[in-house]
Amino acid sequence: MREDVAVTPATERPNTPATERSRPAPARPRLIATDLDGTLLRDDKTVSERTVAALVAAERAGIEVFFVTGRPARWMDVVSAHVHGHGLAICANGAAVVDLHQGGLPIEVRPLATDRALAVVEALREAAPGTTFAIERSGGIFYEPRYPPFHLDPGAIVAPAEKLLHDGFAHADMPVLKLLAHHPELAPDAFLQLARSVAGSHGDFTRSSPSALLEVSGLGVSKASTLARCCAERGISAADVVAFGDMPNDLEMLMWAGTSYAMANAHPDVLAATTHRTASNTEDGVAAVIERMLAG
């Protein structure tokens, strides 16, 4: 694996002294990579005026800003007006790079193979009875009858996962960006550990929801690996990147970036793996760091 895309697992990252955690970030990184939900967005899913002003100031200072999210492109309206310059965003945990200036047009897709997705479904049906599934394709979401419906996606096709992943399915030509697995009773982190143990050879597993909802991408596909590819295209090294996040699906990105910030509201694993802290998403923690960086 190339050095610019290598990711160190959280369990292998050395403990960071408290003095390092409080050390200020580089005055002028070349790129800012930020998660959205629980990080850049407030709890009501809006972008504050302070945050908008900070993003504009960063772009004017010559710093590229990338939104790196688990969201699909169709849920990016909340920030599409605040992307400047390149207009690109990394969606679906790294499975898609989209152009928000062109309405979320896919620029690159890194799909989960349907046979791999079916293998995950089979393994989790056996290991965790009661699991239900949804399939996020490039053209929309499809889910099982007992899967918690998405309020942002009314009218989605509902059917068993095996049918939704079948080669003869009406939308089989749309690449699978990720598989979602929900369990109504298991603890979220326990479900993630179980899924990785029984099906980790078929995809990359993570989570970003407070519930037991897992997100499965193709092997090697993550926020970190896709961000690294985008940075390499621009001649930007990990050392020149500042990243922000709050949940396990941000971990690899935060550990890849030269400077990483956990939100005050972050998951314990994120707090343990990052070198810096900032205020919570409701207190404009990302904006606060950007303002300090630009002030020198």
C-alpha cells in the first residue's frame, strides 16, 4: 500500500501525551477535511453563519475544503451552497466523489460488489437474527420491509435484500455504494465488532449512527482512502491536511491526516485516536479552529 493512503488502526495508534493534544494546529494547512453530521452541522442539521463565514475565509486564504461524509449525494443540499473552488465532496464513506456544482454528479465511484454484499447479508442473518438491510445505490436507497425507513427518501423500493441485490433487479445497473445493516436490540459497538468478526473479509464495516446501524463499503474503501486519492491528485500530503470528525466512520481519516480534531461530542474511540480537541458541533467547533488557524 502506498504511504499516502496507509491507515493505522485505532488500536495501534500510540497514546498521545496531553501536551501534544493541546498543541496548536499548523497555521496554514493546504486542505481541510470535515465530516458533516455531528461535526460541521449543528444538531438541527444546519450550518451556522459563523461556520459559513469560516469556510469562506479558508477558501479565500487558499485552503481547499472537502466535505467528507457518510451521506449520499442527494442529502448534500444542506452544504452544496457552501462549497467553493473545486466543488467536490466525498460521499457514502468514500464510495463516491461528487461534484456539488453539478447537482451531485458522480466523478468517481468505488462500489461494493453485489456478491460481497450478499455474503455479508448471509453471514449477519445467521450471526445476528433480526438484522434488516438497506442497499444504497448510486441512484437511491432500497430497503427491506422491517428496516427503519428513511424520512428523507419517501417512496423507496421495499423488498428482501437478496432480491434487491439480485442481478435481475430493475436497478441492478446502479453501483452499490454501501450496504446498511440494522439490529433492533444489539449495542452499536457490539454489533460492529460481531459483524467484523463474521463478515469482515467481504467489506469494510463502520458506523456513524447512535443506533445499531452498520455501514458496509467495498474492501479498502473509506473516507481516508478516498481523501488520500483526492489529495494525491493535488500534490497534497497527509501532513498538509487538517481533519475533523466525531464518529467511528471518521477514524481512519482522522488518523491519516497530519492534524486531527475530535469534536467535544465525539465517540470515545475518536477522542482516544485524535491529537486535538475542539468544541462541540453545536458550539461551532470546526469554525473555532479555522478562525485560529487563519489568525496565525
